[in-house]
Amino acid sequence: MEAAAVVRDDRAIARALRILARRACKPGQKMGDVSTCGAFFRLRLGNEGREHFEVAFLDAQHRLLAVERLFSGTIDGAHVSPRIVLQRALALNAAAIILAHNHPSGSPEPSAADKAITTQLKSVLQLMDVRLLDHFVVTGDQALSMAGRGLL
């Protein structure tokens, strides 16, 4: 395939992914299915070159209120502040949240730091009656549910 054709294809694919992400992130969408949530975050984060941390804020029926990229980092880490996550959850009147971040390395296995921040966030959020439903670690072709692995 010639270089110009590859560039055109890449642009078309990127445009299609933006459209899918925009449609998938409509306020009011129910976010209860693990495979749907994993695909949603994989579309948003999977091909990023550095680590990003996003939060889906949900109402009491687990309908989407908002999705926000709260933190960005380097190729192998991003500093996450529980205080900021809690502030946004309270500001949006969220009853529950789903966390997600990417691993540019291509391995979806949660690190010790991933497990620690998940535990810390769960504790902080519980104090204000906000449920942590899941934390996804995504790559370009995989989405690992930490709840599905029993890590929540």
C-alpha cells in the first residue's frame, strides 16, 4: 500500500474513532456492562502515547453524567489525586464512578501503584457515599476490569 493511502486510511480511522467515542459518551447512557465499558475506554485511551487517567461519573442508576480526563502523565505513569476525583464526583452529584487509565506499554496488567490508588480511591469515595464500580486498565487491543479480577 502506498504511503498516501496509509495516511488517508489512518485519518479516516481516527475520525471514525472520534465519532464512536462521542456517541458512546452521551450523557444518560447506562454504563453497567463490563465489556461495553471496557470498549468505551479502550476507544478513548487505548492508542495514547502517554498515560492518562479518566473517570466516568454516574448517577444512582449508573447512567453517564460525564466523562473527564483528570490526569495525564508520562509513558509509564500519571499522578492521581484522590482529592480531585472526589471534588469532581461531588460537583457532578455522582452516585458512582468508573475509573480507567491506559498502559502505553501494551500490557494491561495492573501495577502495584494501580492497585494502591484504586484501594485509596475506594476508601475516600466510600466516606461520601460514592461507589467505585470498576477500574479499567486499557491498551490498544485489551481492557482489563479490576473488579472482574477481584481487585476492588
